[in-house]
Amino acid sequence: MKREEILSDLDWRYATKGFNTEESIDEKDYQTIKEAIRLAPTSYGLQPFKIIEIESREIRTQLQTAGYGQKQIVSASKLIAIASLKCFNDQLIDRYINLSKETRSLKEDQVSGYRNFIKNVFSHWSVDEKKSWSEKQAYIALGFAMLAAAELKVDTCALEGIDVQQVNEILKLKSSDYNVSVLLALGKRAEEDQSQHLKKVRLDASVLFETI
Ligand SMILES: Cc1cc2nc3c(=O)[nH]c(=O)nc-3n(C[C@H](O)[C@H](O)[C@H](O)COP(=O)(O)O)c2cc1C
């Protein structure tokens, strides 16, 4: 039953520390996870981030150093970085509205009100507020990727334990509008990774949820 499957997949997944270096992710599974990221919703639909797929072994090794030696960075089959916009202007809104027009065959007078509305909202925001908002959107994409991966029985580890400045430098983001938010390692768990046998540590629903 779908309901039980979802919960059992979420119980099956865990923050994988040891990846099997011999096994690669099925390419179709990987493409499905990428599509889940693309389909992830974002506030106003603006998708203020990009995904960097890190194939270079040399860059992975450099990233491991910037990630305090965490071995998932080099041992996972795939490694992606979700980099969110640290600053943006009206162009971001125009990109979305113009794409909406094209996708839904709309005329300017059908979108101009919304275009101006969104521009007006962001015009009151500080650079820090925009940066923090973009990062939140990036984490929605991360969640979608991890859930899709779990459903496909692909193991993942989100990695926030990184020196952001160093990672930005390695990924050549320093002089760009982007800032790395989080890395995601994907692959197959190693049989000997003991973390997979640990019980989940989660708050009781009575603590986590409240009704008013
Ligand atoms: C955004 C995010 C960042 C994380 N960063 C790291 C990390 O840098 N290194 C690591 O080993 N685990 C990292 N984790 C894994 C968490 O510690 C783990 O998901 C949490 O303890 C719950 O355990 P579980 O995922 O095994 O159920 C991260 C998880 C998330 C969601």
C-alpha cells in the first residue's frame, strides 16, 4: 500500500556515511532525482538556485578537504551542490514571468500585474533577507531530491558540514551571484556502514505537533 511504502522508504533511508565505491547509481534513477529537483516548488516559482553536478575527481578531493574530510564527498557515486542566489534583482522575476508567458501562451497584460506585484515585494527586502529566502528555497529542492531518492532506494547524505567560503572558491562561485547552500552525496550504502543499523532518533509526534 502506497501509504505504508512511503513510510517504510523514509525509515529505510538514513544519512549514509559509508558509500559502496564499486556501485554507481542507475542513470535513470539519477535523472529522476534531478527531475524531482526541477519540479520542486519554490516561493513565487522563482527557483533562485542552480545545481552543480560535480564529476571531476580532482574537485571532489578538494571539496573533501573543505568538507572537513567527510568521506561521502569522494565515495558517493554522484555529488551535487545546491547553490542559491546570494543577491538578485528584477531580472529574476522577469525570467520567471517571461517563462510563464511562453509556457502558458499568455499576453503581457495578463501577467504585468503579477510581475509588478512580485517586484514590489522584493523591492523592500534587504540583501540578507533575499539571501536567506533563496537558501530556504534551495532546501525545498534538497528535500524533494532526498525523498525521490528514498523512493528509488538510492542512498543519500546531505552535507552542510562544509567550509562555505572554501567550497565557493573551489566551485568558482566567489565572483558569481551564487553561494553554496548544501551538498548532496548520492549512491549505494556500503554493507559495512554501521549507521544503517541505528534506530531513528526523532521527537515524538506529541512533541512535534500541536493543535490550536
Ligand atoms: C541539511 C542537512 C545537512 C546535513 N549535514 C550533514 C553533514 O555535513 N555530515 C553528515 O554526516 N550528516 C549530515 N546530515 C545528516 C543528519 O545529521 C541526519 O540526517 C540526521 O541526524 C537524521 O538522521 P537520518 O538522516 O539518518 O535519519 C545533514 C542533514 C541535513 C538534512
